Amino acid sequence: MTDVKVEQCDEDEAHYLVGKLAMDLGINLTGDAVRDLFYASFARHRQAAEKAQQERDAAYIEGKGGVIPGATVFVSLITGENMPCMSGDARDKLNPHKRRQFDDATRDLATAIRSQGHE
């Protein structure tokens, strides 16, 4: 298992929840081991949510799961026309050379999004 970097926001959320839970249930949830377990759990959850959001952002840019609205705007800027495309994918308006460049650029942008936070 990888090391989990606990940040202040994780500690704050865990402290609030543990305190509320202990008060509601009338139990003692103090102690370093219990506290660290809650901190690490919150940190893992936050990191998983951030990673999932990065993947959704990258997939959106790449156009996975359907045609991306952003592609329509970019293609309209490239071609100078804003009429809808019969196929529904505005990238089909581009000539093959520009289409490859456009797809390469979106793939590079998606790769950059996926690599955020990884040194």
C-alpha cells in the first residue's frame, strides 16, 4: 500500500466527524491510533476522489464517452464556421492533417491533466 499524505483538511474533517460520532454514540474515540486511522481514511478518500476527477477531466478533453462540447468550440475557432456537423462530431469538419493535430493536442492535454500531482 502506498503512503498516504495526510493534509490539514483531512485532519479537520476527521476531527469534526470523530468528535460528533463520539458524542452521538457516547463512546471514547480518542487516542493516537484511532485518530491516525481516521486521518488516513479521510486522506485516502480525498486522494481517490482527486484521482477520479483528474481521470474524468482527461477523458472529457479526449472526447471519451461522447463528443465533447469543448471540441465544438475549438473546431469552430479553427474552421471559422459554427454550423453543426451531420455526424455530430465537430472534429469531422477538419481536414485529416488538422484532425491529427487536434487529436494529438487533446491527447497531450489529457496526459498533462493525468500527470498533475505526480513528480
